[in-house]
Amino acid sequence: MSLKETPEEKRERLRQSELKNNPSGSIHDALNRGSSGNLTDLTGGMGWKGTGILILVLIFGFILYNLIF
């Protein structure tokens, strides 16, 4: 078995340690998440195929919006 962690595991480990070390910062982030959004959480669990599909849907949606309006 390999002892190396994947980049996703490393990011999650660092994020969890930051939440432990700075609880007031996490409260601030939670309160302001709706206004700023968080692309990392959106695409983090999808993988590269899901992210590509999301990008294509956004592009086609933008093109359709420009054609209609």
C-alpha cells in the first residue's frame, strides 16, 4: 500500500487543521459563504469530468442567453 496522500486528501487535511486552529475564522467563513460562493466546494467532489461538464453547461447557457436577449 502506498503511504502517499493524494492532493485532495492533503487539501482536506490542511483545511481541517485550519478549522481546528481558527474556529472564529470558520464562523466568519460560514456566515459569508452565501455572498461569496465557494467554487472549491462545488467542484471538489466532482472530478475532472464533472468540472468539464459544468463548464460546458455554463458556456452553452451563456450562449443561449445572448441569443435570446
